[in-house]
Amino acid sequence: MNSPHDDRSALSLVDNGALLTYLSSLSPKAEPDHVLSLDHYVWLLKRHWWKIAAAVFLCTALTAIYCFSVTPIYESTASIAIDHQMPSTAIGPDSPPTDNGNLDDLLNTEVRIIQSDPVLRPVADQFHLLGLTTGSAAGHPARESDGPVELPGLSVARIPNSLIINIGYRAPDRNKAAAVANAIATSYITRGMEMRARASMGSSAFMEKQIDELKKNMDDSAKALAGYERDLGLINPDEKISILTARVLQLNTQFTDAQNDRVRKETDFRALRSGGSAALEVSPEAGPLAKLDEQMHAALEKMAVVKTIYGPNYAEYKRASNDLGEVARQYQQMRTEVAKRVEIDYREAQRREALLQQSLAEAKDESDQLNASSLKNQQLKQEAEANKALYNELFRKIKEAGINAGFQSGSIRIADEARPQLRPVFPKKSVFIFLGFLLSLLVSTAFVLLSDILNKTLRDPEQARRAIGADVVGTLPSVRRFPLNTRLLPVDKQPVRPNARINWSALPEFYEECIHTLLSSLLLGRSSRNLKSILITSAEPGEGKSTCAAHMAAANASRGKRTLLIDADLRFPVQHLLFNTASKEGLTSAISDGRLLRDIRQSAGPNENLDVVVAGPSSEHLCALVAVKVSELLAEAVKEYDLIIVDAPPMLFLSEPIQLACITDGVLVIGHAGQTDQRSVAAVFSTLRRVRANILGLVINRADPSQSATYKYYSSSHRYLIGLAGNQARAKAG
């Protein structure tokens, strides 16, 4: 028990900051993980097995009713095979083989073509699968035929690792499903043939137009070539080019010889004009001139001899002089004639060279012109031959395309026609019923487990310890009705028949035993030897704290201990109702009139060890002073009573229970099982820790065995109750 000085200090501290302390405590510390054992979930499923079974039975029954009432849907499938290895042409070179990547693209393209409007529209019109839609335009109802045709029951899929495409159609009529699937396959093949025929016709028309243009070009080229050859007057231009080339070579040789001859004669001529005699010596007349030269030398020698012998006056001298003069005259005349002939030969060589040069130039010009004409002629000839070859090739291609167009249609064929199926594909009754059973079982089980996980109320001690981190010091059963008598406490025990089927957890006797167990755990511990006053409070109203306080006081008094019960809940007092005492004189009278404990306490029933201080007339303006007065009463009562129990109001949003917690030796928090929120209890414990109150623990009140698997271990208690009743009955009978 604290001293009065300490009590006043604590009360002053609480008065100044109790409310702020409590509001700050509403955000509790991080809660521990809500982890429960596997046994809890097994127990949970056992407890709610009938709910799960009912949900499973209901869902399975509804699924069965739906399966037997819905219109069955039949599906028929037609298979189309695509032979990509078949030659694409009957004549001419084949197309290159298709690789895997192109094969996938090919099959995907064919799937899209099957789902296209041109393929589906004839089938939809044939079987009247189109109708009116909800839209309208320009006052006229819109029809499905106005847009692309889409059949809801159609499914087109390619079989993996194969060249087969399955065309499936679903309908309530099995025969109609097969007929529509076959019609779509036939429409697809017909559409493919029409597309190929149109493509072939388009190609043929284009190629015919091209061949007409080529034929016209070929005729124009032949006419141009013939006209050009006619203009040249040539039958074969290549032969004339050869003759002219030989002539040019010959003229070139003659011109070269003429140049050499002219150069030689020009040299002689220039040497003769310069006075040299070497040109005369190489002249063709050099022979006669040389003889005259010898005769002249002989005449000179003879003249010299005659002159030496006879002198100039002799006839021999004159005759020798005349012979010398005649020979000199002949020599000079011959020399003059030779010089003229050399000059004439030179001039003739010049003229001949000029003529040959002119002829060579003319021949070259003619050769160049003929070469140019021949090149143009070759171009015209090659163009004419190319047009002719292209015309022949294109004509051949047109014939091949006409043959191959009909040959290519054999690469796509119907591999398997659709047939009416005997069994519907929807609904599959056994599968649907099994799935309904399985899904309902899983959903109902998950709902039960999820509901338990999301349940944040107090249920059992283990769950409270894990979720809040608080010690649970006691568990009180849920007793709906206590025996009706003038004094509710102590409890009047009713006889229990040994063979009676009773709810052991709802017996007042079991409640009383739990109260004694709670007192024992609180008062007999080593750490509780100095425990003289206990404050009993709760997080919220209606959790049974006043009933628990009354039974604890009565149970402690029944042990022969002097016990005082103070009803400090001035807002909603109930202790005077439980003990059926007067309510005029109580705690409010002590606060307002300053009365002592002996003036306001009352004896509770036949038990002399139990006294009760009721709250008195309810008064809210005296609530702020209740802690001070209770502190004075505790200081007075601690000398006379072994245990003082204070019934305080709920702690949430009230300041007086926080003040009372600071002046009592211990605080016991009561929680309603299955109703009190864990966060509320956590806030209460956080507040008590902040003001450093001595927390005795948590009591779970009104615990129901159906709320947790933990309470199944308490079921053995009813055996002792029944066994005790049987022993008492046998003792009376004996």
C-alpha cells in the first residue's frame, strides 16, 4: 500500500495529464504477429463443419440443377489439311520449299482467312445466323449483316506440330453444328479457289496486255532494223566493214612507203640544191654521168701530157683541148639533166604522198561512218532479238500460269468432315458438379479461416498473449442466468443430476470455481504478498467487470478474509443492485459531505467478512474527486481489511480509472470474449504502462467453448461437478 504522500503526488500527476496520457496511449506499440497453431484451425474447421457442409451441399445442388436445366451445346469439328510439300507448279520451275518460320506464318494466315467475313458470310446467310441488333442508323434498324460477320460459336485452331486446322462450331442442334462446320470448311476452300482464279485472271490480263506491248515493240524493232539496212544499202554490213578495213590497211602501207620515198627524194633534192654531188651519184643516171666523168679525167690527163709535150701552140694541144671541152660540155649537160630528173622525182613523190594521204583519210572516214552505222545496226538488231525472246518467254509463262492455276488448288483439302456428336460439350455435368463441389469446399473453408483471421476480438488466452502481449491470469465462463434470489451473492448452488446432459460452462458453480482460481493466481503468488487493493476495470462498458468484482469480493470473503468492495463507478453504478443494498449513502456522500468509511460501508448478506461501499446517487461533477476520496478510504481500510477491491469505470476516454490505477496496488483488466477489440485492450495496457501502474493481467470474461480450441481442455471440469453431485446424492441416500 502506498503512503498518503505518494498517493497525493500520483493523483496530482494524473489530474494534470491523465487525459493527454490516455489519448497518447491510443496508438499502442507494434502488436505481435497473429500466429495460431495448426490445432486451432483444425478445431475451427470441426466447429464450423456443418456450415461448410451446408454451403458445399447448396452450391453442389445449384450446380447440378443448372447442369440439368441448361440447354446442352454440341460441338462438331471439321479438319482441313494443308500440304505445303506439294509442287506449286505442274510445269516450269518449282517454288522454293517452305521453312518452319514461313510455315507458321502460312498456317496463321489461313486461320485468319477462315475467320474472315467473305468465308463466314455465305454460311451465315445459308443457315440464317444473322439478325437484328440494338443499334439503328437513319431511322432504320441495324442488322448484323451490315458489319463483319462474327459467329460466337465458331472456334478455329491449328493442331501443334501438324498441318491440320480444326474448324469447330457449337450449337444446341447437333446436326446444325456439323452442317455449319462443314459449310465453313467448304466455303473456305471455295473462297481459296476463287481467290486463286481471280489472281490468275488478273495476272493473265496483265500479262496479255504486256505481251501486246511487247509484240508491238518487236514489230517496231524489226521495221527499224530493216529500214536502216535499206538506207545503208547493205545486205551484210559486217562484210563491207571487213573489205574497208583491208583497204585502209593497204592505203596506210602505201602511204607509209610514199612517205619514205618522198623523204629519200627530198633529201637528194635538198642535197643537189645545196651543190653537193653525192645526190648525182645515187641518181639512176649516175652510170652515164660516171662514164663522162672518166672521159673528162682522161681528157684532162691527155691535155696535161700534150701541154707538157707540145705546148699550147701545137695542133695536138688544140685537138686535146677541144676533146676536153666537148667532154666537159657533155658532162655538164648530163649533170643538168640528172638534177632535173631528181627534182621531178621529188615533186612526183610529193604529189603521190599527198594523194595517198587524201585517199587514206577518206577511207578512214568511210570506215568510221560504217562502224558507227554498224553499231547502231547491232543495237537495233539486239533490241529486236531481245523483244522477240521476251515475247516468246512471256507467251510461254501465260500458258504455264493457266495450267498451274488449276493444279495449285489441290494443296488444301478437307481431311475429316464434321459429324454430329452424341454427347454435348457444355455442360459437362460430372466435371461441373465436381468443380462446384471443390470450389464451394475451398471457398467456404477459406471464408471460415479468413473470418477467423480477420476477427480481432479477444477469444482465448493464447490468442490474447500473441496479439496483445498481455498475461491472461484468468478465464471466466459465460453464465447467462444466475439463480433468482434476494441475494445474488453468494451463489446458491443447484443440485446437479449425475446423468443429466448439461452445459458445464454455463453452470454458476463452474463460474464460482473460476473466480476462486483467479483469486488464487492473484493472491497466492510470491510477488503478490503485499497486494492489498485491486482495481478492476475494462476497456469498454458491458464487459462484466462489476459482476466479476462482486464475485471476487464474495469469494475472498468466503475464505474467511476481511474484504471491502468499493463501487467507484459513479457514472453507471451496479453494485447496489447486485447485493440488493441501499444506494442513498455511498461514495458520493463521502465526497460531498466528508464522511468516513464506517459511515458509508454496508454489510453484504450473511457473510460478515464482506463489506460494500456503493457509489451512491450518480453524479458526474464528482467524478474528478473520486480518486482523492478513494485514496483516503484505502488508507483507512488497509488497516482493517485483508483485500480491497475497487470497481472502476471503463478506462477508454475516462480519466478517473487512470487516477485510481495509480493509487491501488494492482490493476486487473476485464475483457469480453468475442466482443472486446484487441486494440482497445492494447490501448488500456499501454496507458497503464505509461503511468507505471502495477498490471496484474487480463481476465477473459464470458468465455464460450465454441470460440476457441483452448477451452476444450476445460471440459474435464464438469466431470468433477457431476462426480461431486453424485457423491452428495449417495450420501443423502445412505
